[in-house]
Amino acid sequence: MSFIDLSKNEVQCKIVYYGPGRGGKTTNLLYLHQALTDSVRGKMVTIDTKGDRTLFFDFLPLALGQIQGLSIKIQLYTVPGQVMYNATRKLVLKGVDGIVFVADSLKVQKEKNVESLENLRQNLAEDNIDIKEIPLVLQYNKRDLGGSNIPILSVEELQEDLNKELQVSSFSGSALKGDGVFETLREISKGTVKYVSRKLLSR
Amino acid sequence: MDLVLSKESIDNIISVLDEDLLRAGADCALLVDRSGNLIVNRGDPATLDVVALAALSAANFGATAEIAKLIGEDDFALLFHKGKNENIHFSKVGKGFILITLFGKDVSLGLIRLNTARVTDTLIPILGGEQ
């Protein structure tokens, strides 16, 4: 749910990074947190849990400047990717305005990517949101493993598995190195602000 | 569901929070929505990260709503966390909003509860009824 404060001329939107477990959602946020200046980013909140899984969510607020006199504040969230934490995912998805789906390029994660995207579709549908209506960007993460001996899926295979029907923007990325992280954020922010303003104009 | 609040509505919310909570001794009063957006914050939050507080409070409320379901309730109308010096009181405002009140050890919980109930009744129509 976006919130528009007309006394401050400010729009707040919520973008959620979704995807299979250990795919790099938190790493995307960490990279942004490290790379952005204090004037753009707020404090990153990670709920302290043992191990490197996200059990609840990570949170990073950003101020993206002004569009037509309105200042844009974006709140980035990640969800826990593991299948068993669906209740938490639904909780974090509440009021979402835009989604980045971080797919894992590892060959062994092929099915997990498809399962997670299907799970996203179902969770959105439960909240009466059509996955084809809400702004969505795909990021094919871990492309930097391309030259290594770890088998990875080609971009064509990922497109075929995940984007054949959706036909949304997709980016190759390496969240660890920062490749594609800003491109993904730029695209989803643009889409989300457009989506929110369109909804407002139709009120 | 998107929420657009005019300057007049925001001013009304501010005066209700100031009048009923800050004047009663609360250090800080915040109104947030259940998806984690900060709507209004009042008091002296200079050292407090109010944006993170809003996101975590919404998540906290969501998580306890799941606990409520396990014991056959829809959700809990209020939550209270007691610290050594500072306490925090969360209460539901309609279906979509949470009122967060921070207060010290010399302010009574009863007074805060009484006043948040009154604030809630005033805020619901400003926020567009039972959102």
C-alpha cells in the first residue's frame, strides 16, 4: 500500500525482493546499502538470526529524489526464500507496490526458481493482486559463476522457465559484485512509481 | 489499498496525538500502517530511527496476529513491551493502522491505554472509516 502525504508532498512505496532461498535477495540490499550515500539511504534493518538465512525480513529505506514536486521514498524488503516460511512471506508482501524476483542461476536451483515464482503468484492472488498487473522485474543472479566449474543455467533457459509468460524486464546480475543491482532497482522503482501514480489518477 | 492524506487530515492527526498522548506524558507517538509506512510521528524522536520502527512494528503486529490465530483469535488489539526505562505500547487503529506510543517509567500504563482508546476513536474517521 503506497502512502501519499500531501502535507509533505511525499510518496512512500514498498518494493519486495522475492525468490528462492539463498538466491541473493539480502545480498542485493547489502550491496545497495554499501554503495549508496547516507543522503539516499536510511539504516538497514536485518532481524538477527543464527546462520545466513533471512528468517523474517531485511529492510532498507531509500529516498529517490523528486518527481514533479513529489519526493519519492522507497522501502525495500526481502522475504525468507525457504519454502517453509510462507506465512512470513505473506506478511512481508502485505501492501506491496512492486516486486523484484531474484532467480538463482545455479543449475540445481532450476526447479526452486519455478516453485518460488509460482508461490509468489499464489500469495499475490490471495491478496487479489494479479502478478501480471503489479510491477515486476526479474534478476538472474550469480552470473559471475559463468566461468567457474559450477553448472549454471543459461539466460535463455531462465527466460524460458520464468519469463515466457510474464514478459517483464529482466537483468543479469551478480549481487555480490554489484552487477545489475542498480539496473534492477532503477527499473523496478520506475515501474512502481508509474504504477502508484496511475492508481492515484484513477481514483 | 492506497492512502492519500491531505494536509488538513495530517494536521488533525498531529493535533490529536499531541493533545491526548504527548500532553499526557508520552515521549513519542507514531501512526503507521500495517504494511510498514510511517504516516505521522510526533514527540522527540531525534535519536530514534522512526522509519525502521514503523517497519518493525508492522511486522511485529503481523507476527503476533499469527500467534493470535493459533489460539483462536483474529488478532490482538494491543501489544505492550516493557523496558527498564522506556515502554512501548502498540494498538490497532481500524483494520489497517497501528498507533505506537513510547513512554517512560513515570507515566502510567492505564493512562496511556485510556488515551490511546480515545485517540483511536478520533483517528478512524480521519483515516477513512474502517480501513
